[in-house]
Amino acid sequence: MNQPEKKILDEVATLRAELDDANYRYYVLDEPRMTDADYDRRLRRLQEIEAEYPDLVTPDSPTQRVGAPPDAGFPEVQHAVPMLSLDNALNEDEITAFVKRVADRLEIDGETIAFCCEPKLDGAAVSLVYEQGVLVSGATRGDGRTGEGITSNLRTLRSVPLKLRGKAPPDLLEVRGEVIMSHEGFEALNARAREGDAKVFANPRNAAAGSLRQLDPRITASRPLEFSAYQAARFEPDPGDATHSQLMARLADLGLRTSAALEVVTGSQGLIDYCRRLGERRDRLGYDIDGVVIKVDDLRLQRELGFVARAPRWAIAFKFPAQEETTTLNDVEFQVGRTGAITPVARLEPVTVAGVTVSNASLHNADEIARLGVMIGDTVTIRRAGDVIPQVVRVDASKRPSDAREIVFPERCPVCESEVERLEGEVVARCSGGLYCAAQRKEALKYFASRRAMDIDGLGEKLIDQLVELDWVKTPADLFRLKAEDLATLPRMAQKSSDNLVAALEKAKQTTLPRFIFALGIREVGEATAANLARHFGTLDALMEAEVADLEAVEDVGPVVASHVYTFFRQPHNRETIEELRSLGLTWKEEVVGDRPQPLAGQTWVLTGTLESMTRDEGKERLQALGAKVAGSVSKKTAAVVAGPGAGSKLAKAEQMGVSVLDEQGFLERLEAWESGKEAAQ
């Protein structure tokens, strides 16, 4: 067999080190430095070398994450250290009782005991075993003593290192952790499933568990799974750490992802405060948690406390309210949205889910109704997680009453009686009435007047409903023809309110091109896409005349969005409305096209608190014009946070994570320097 030269061996070592580092920075630190294209080139080159020299292939090579043949079944694995359950605390009194039990057993003051707290991830528990720093096996929790060997599947997760970092890895390390699926990944997975008429998952936990138990690892590799470590069950030789939190920091140094929300607190009040803070953030985390895991931080005290039959005495799980509940589907109504999309909405017997009373839930579309097999009168499971509309995720057909009724999707719009259309390749049915349909007209006008669009102060939802029902306003242009004396005749509209609205409409005529494009309500064109279109074409006329190929050349604009934009501007009524708006005095400063400096390209910024010299939307627009993305939350990807008066948790998180923070004066100085070209971004 052909033997590799030294330069090939060196190249393989370099490629593996670079790819391992890229995986670590992307999937563990959340701080990518290598582009996807560079990563793919390196991986392809490594695959080529290993194909030519098969003896060079090792289990920890980055090429071995994907591609193993399907398993015939999963072998049983005996856990060397049982994966025990935790006792639960369902309220704050039970947290206090737990601290008292620990304190009494240790015969010390409970308010002096340090506890390590972190989110209780709602996924699938697994165990990873490393020998001499290399991953050798992985298993599910199973019954706690015996699990299933799913090593091939776990190797496909890029947040699971195949080889630990550092020059002196432990001889043996067994890591326990949770495999989860983020809300974003879950929604994308189910969207793909619906497009392919495949089974959708009820929730991210089921999706994660089901994905791990695929006999074909290539299927697991295609799923958006993430691993987070929460315990070192075995560590040889003993590293000598005194606390659980120190041990977690050591795991992070070895290249394993741990919770960014891990904190050490003292006493029962510290625990209660942490649980309250995490509960407030629960819907904004981007992944499911069902509580808080609380552990005595001192490892010596853990050993002294020991275990009961199935759980440690030194740990407990504080449980948040359930995010799924069952109730009865009483009826279904069909709502018409801004783009004509007809959405079936379940009217439910009110039920409390995650602390909120739910009486309505989305059924999405006709395909989802068919997939669920749901009927009016059924007992259904409702899920509410994150900032999403509650959804019907399961039906208990065994409880179906004899008088249950089939859900019939309308053939005509429930608002304007126009024909309902369902285009080939789309799951959404739409009203064909356009602005003739009062529902679409109302929603389009609300969108046009909204704060991030034309920002017309005083033009609220109820007033728009009145204006449409009176037939005073049919298109956005009609808004700018309204007269104060006519508005004053409407209920709850005094002369002063009418004058203020007309003044707000006059002020709104001076806008920006990105805002105007966004306000038009083109399908799938959000703020960022509108800004990209404005920067790329410079003028509205150039954008309106662009062909599909021209549109696809714009950053972050793919074939679907390009088609929507092209079609929108080819509709005569849309062009007429735009010309009317211009003739009524709507103006904006044209964008500068060309190789304009983008000093903040690739950076993510966060604005928090109140800015005194500009609104946060204006600050956002100026940052976007310099190439930055503006996010609503702080993460490891955040380049800087602008903090005005009243900044709260975002500022605290930025300081905790070491993210750069600017006050308003510093922000203005940097903006002016970047906009004038006198300074490049750091």
C-alpha cells in the first residue's frame, strides 16, 4: 500500500487540528472564526487524503462524524455509575425545605451553603466516555442502570468533541449531559417534514430523543441537535477540584459545552431568586427547560450527604409549570392575515399552560389538520413554549365523543367571499381578494403604520378597523388624504386627537428607503432584507425594475424572496399605490450604491435602555447602514452593547460575559467616526 510522506502526515495533523478548533469555537464557544466555505474546503481535503491513505483514518478524525452504516439495533450498556433521578421541588417552600434538610444533616447554617444552579434542559440525557481524551462510547440514560449504546449517533453531534482539548487529557472521563433541540431548529425540522409529507414532532424533547435513536446515523446527523454537559460521573485521575462549579469549568476547558446560565448562589433565598430570574427568562432562552437543577457546590459535602435509594441527597430539581396540558377543542374559526393566508384557529376550553390561560391555539393549515386527524369535540394536548402562539400537538382519539364534527376548510374567504386559492407547492391557502378583502386591507394598513414601518403615531388598530369599515381607506395612499375635520366626527376622536393624527401622517412622509420597502408588506421581506435591498439598489425605481437574477444577487435574498419581490412590483395596483404615495409627498433620501465602507459587517450589536438623542429604531438603522446586525439579546456573538438609561438584564449579561459596552455618548462618537470614514471598526 502506498505510504504517506511526512508532508502528508503533517497536513493531516494540521487539518484535523483546524477542523477540531473550528467545531469547538462554533458549537461550544458560539464564536465562529472560520467561514463555512473554508471549513468545507479543509474537510474535503482531509477526506481526499484519508481516501488515498485509509490507514490514516482514526476514530477521532473530523471525517468520522457522519457516514457510518445503519445499525441493526442498539446494544445494551451497563452504566458504571448509575444515572439517577432527582427529587422534585414544586414550589419555593419546598426549596426552603430542601435547604433545611441539607443543613440539618450537615449540622451547619443553611444560609451559608453554596449551591450550583443551572437550567434543567428538556431533552434526552446521555453519557459520553472518553479514554485518553478520545470518545470511545456513548449511551442513553435508559432506566438509569442500563441504557442503549448510541455511539455512532452521538459522534455526529458537532457539539460533542471526538477528542478532548488540551495537552494532558484525563485517562478516563465519563460525562453526563443533555441532548436538546433549539426552538429554531425544531421549527425548521418540522417545516421540512411538512413539505415532504413526513411525520412532524410534537415538541423539541421528543424530536431530540427520536433523532438520537435513529438506526441510521446519517439521519441523526441531519437533525439540529446540541449537547450540553452537566456532570462528570468519573474523572481519572482525580483533578482535585473542590466544587462542582470548578469541575464544570474544567469540562469547558476540555472542549465540552456547559450551561452559560450556571451560577453559584448561597442559601435558600439565593436559590429562590435564581429560580425566579430564570423563570422570567424562560420564554426567551431559545430552547426548552422544565426547571432548575440545584446541587450543593462543595464536592466534599456532596460525598458526606450521600444518596437515598434512587436520588442524591445533595441535589434537587425545581420544576416550572408544565408547558403542555390537555383540554377540549370546542370549535374552529378561520382568520385572514395580511397576505391573505387563511389560518384555522382552535377555540379551546380555557386551560392554564406554563402559567398562562390559553383559550385559542393555532392549527396552522389544512395539511396540519389532516395530519393531526383532529375533530371538533376532541380532547387535545396544547403546547406553549417560547414566544409562540399555543399549538395543538396531539389528539387523544380514544376520548372522541360520538358527536365530534369534521373540520371543513372554507372554499371561500370567510370575510369577503372571494375564492380561496392554494398554489402548487404551498401548504397555505389564501384569499384571492387582495385589498378588496377587508381583513387583508386592515392587516396591510396596520403593518404599514406600525412603529418599525412608517411609524404613524396615533393610528391604532381600532381606528384602522373603523376607517376600513367606513370605506374611507382602501390603500395606504388613502391615509394621507384624511382630513382632521372628518376624523373628528368618529367615535372617541376629538379635534385634538384628529389634529395630532394628521400631523403624525405629515411627519411620516419623511422616511427612509429601507423603512418604506419594509412598510410595503412584501412577503418574507423583513427589516434586514429591506435594508439590504435599499443598500444594493440605491433607489426605489432601480429596485422596481430589477429582474429575479438581479434580486438574487442581494445579500441574504434567495430565489423565493426574489420571486416575491419581483411579483410584487409587477402588479399594476401595487405600482399605482406607490406612485400615489409619492405624489402625496412621501420622500426619502436615496441610498448610496457602490463599494461603500461597511466597517461593522459581520458584527452583531444590541441596543438596550433609552437613548436620548435618537430612538432605538434610528440607532438600529444607522448600525445596519454600517453593515451590522442588530439583535434583541446578548450572546457570545455580540460585538458590543449600547446601554442607555434604564438598561437592565441585557447590560448585566453583557458585563458578566465581558462584552464591550458603550454609553450613548461613546456610541455617537463611534457612529460619527465610522460614518465619516475616519475610523475602521475594531
